[in-house]
Amino acid sequence: MLDPAINTWSLGGSNIERSNDGYYPVTDYPSDDNEDVTFRFENAQRFDGSKNGHYLNNTIIMRKSDGVITQLTGETKNLTIVTFRNWVQYAEMDMSGTITIYAGTEDDPTLWDAVEPQVDVDEAEATITYSCTLPNHSKIRLENRSGYAVYIYTMASAA
């Protein structure tokens, strides 16, 4: 049986620290609204600024090629992640990084299975929304192995 106390959480960039020297320290953070759910950030931090005319203050940036966010505690059931769609008008190309989602229950997150999310692109809002339902008692790991940074507005789980 699912426990809503550890399955319901949200995370944005407002409580995440930002390194001003370009260095991405490995740091752990609780979710915004559930201190029982924590995440480890590797090559990910808060971003404040703008891209292509869109203000992205208090977003989470996952560095290109090696950004990782791993859930350490709590669980995830119905996951939704909203990212910035980085369409570059002058070059007529999409420079949005892509997220690979892994889910599992083993202690070693490198053993977790890739999850195929539903991906919805909203060109008018310049967002990409990833959504999926995970097996009971799962934790998540997000990886950016693409050649572009990922800018996360929010990610959340509902029981």
C-alpha cells in the first residue's frame, strides 16, 4: 500500500543553491514540501537567468552530458517533470536537453530500469512535460546525457 506521506512531493529550484563559480558541487536537498523526500544533485544546481527571451529564474539546470538527480529517500508514484523547451529561433533548432528517467527499489540506483515517459511539447508555452506512473515503492534517477542542458521548472509526485 502506498503511503501518501512519502509519495507526494514537489521540487523546483527556489530552495536549491547556486554556485557562482561554475562549479557544480554534489549536494543533497529535501523536496520543497516534504522533508522526508531527499535528492542528490550531481552536476545540477539552481539556474537564474534567461534563455531565448524566457526568464528561467529558480529553475534547476542539469549540465549537458553528465547531469544527474537521484532520489535518496521517499518514493515516487505519479511523476510529472516540466522543463524549458529551448527552441533557438535564429538557428531554427531545438537545443533542449533530454531527460532519461530511471526507477527502482534496489539500494544501488545504477541497477534501476529506464522508464518510458509520455512526452508532451507545448510550443506556445515553450515547455516539455514528462509524465509516467512508476511501480510501487520506486525511487527515481534523472540523467541528462544529451548535448544540451536541461532546465527543470518543476518535478512532482502524487500518490
